[in-house]
Amino acid sequence: MRALTHTGLLTLILCQPALSQTAAQTAGQTIDTSAGPMTVQPVVQGLDGPWAFDTLPDGTILITEIGGSLLSVRGGGATRVSGLPGDIAVGGQGGLLDILVPSDFSDDRTLFLTYAKAQGRGAGTAVYRATLSDDGTALEGGEVIFEMAPGDTTGRHFGSRLVEGPGDTLFVTIGERGDRPAAQDLSRHNGSVIRINRDGSVPSDNPFVGQDGAQP
């Protein structure tokens, strides 16, 4: 997960049971680490399958739970955010995955998420774009801007990470879905790092645009 530090002292711990116990035992203590001394302060506990987090400009932390929940955490309390896609395929390693707060979030409050999207009898990694409401309680105007093709019936190795690229592009990692040879097949998205525009379209300078038999 993305590391989050404040003045080199506060570390965010997404507290699953083992981590929660460790955090409780060391709360307020200064610990010597290879990065220097750090003070452990639990930010939120009692989460159910936390998968990823990112931070809004005002310090609010958005946390995805693989079971299909998006939480807004501020001041030690967690609030569920509504408006997630209704076709999240929860099962195995699938569910709600990464979240990205882009650098220009303050301009239009756009967020990006990845999730395992139900596709017939299987599922595939998808990218969802939405606007966070002014009060931070709901995603509005959400739409799927990308989904892997073809999907797969296995329930593992969906990926996924979202990274903001230059020129209004996004990089998205997709797992090989348990089929390692598929990662060498350009006709499939399995096991790939893909690059898309923020509206889901294909950048014209992507390396396989126009190549027969390849995803662009």
C-alpha cells in the first residue's frame, strides 16, 4: 500500500487483527526504524478487508475494502461512501481494489477506482471514474471507463494499482488471473500494465496501437 507519513512521525496502519494488536501495544511509543525514529499512532481500526487508501487535500483518508465498501476516515471516525458500481464481483481475490485521488482533485473532485467487474460467468478488472459529492458522502456520475478483455472465470490475481501519468493519462496494472502464459499474449489484457486517457480512450502513442492481434 502507499506509505503515508506526516512529519516523519505518524504512520497510517490499516488495522487488520494482527496489525491492530501491534498498534495497540506500541501506540504512542517511539520506535527506531531503518528510516529513523517513528511514533505509532493508530488512525482507524476495525476495518474489514482493507485493500487500498489515498488522501484528499483536506487530510480525509479514503479506504477501499475488498468486500465492496469505500470508507471516508477523518478524526478517527469512518463513514461509508455511497455510489459504488453495482456489479462488483466479490469473491476469491476479487472485489473493490485500488483508489486514486488525482493531483487536480480540487478542480472537479474526480476520483478513480479499480474493481473486479462481473462479466457474464466471470469477472475482469475495471476502472471506474466518479465525482465525490461536496459533503464527501457519495460518488456521483460514476461510469466504467475501462474493463479488461476478455474476462476470466478464475477468482484470483485481478491486480490492481492505479497511477497518474503525464498528459492526463492513467497507468493500470492487471493481474494475469492465474494464467501466466496469458501475460505474453498481446491479444489479452492479462498480466499487463495498460495506459489509458482519463476518459478511458486509448492514447495514440501507446506502443501497440494499430498492431494486428494486439490490444491497443
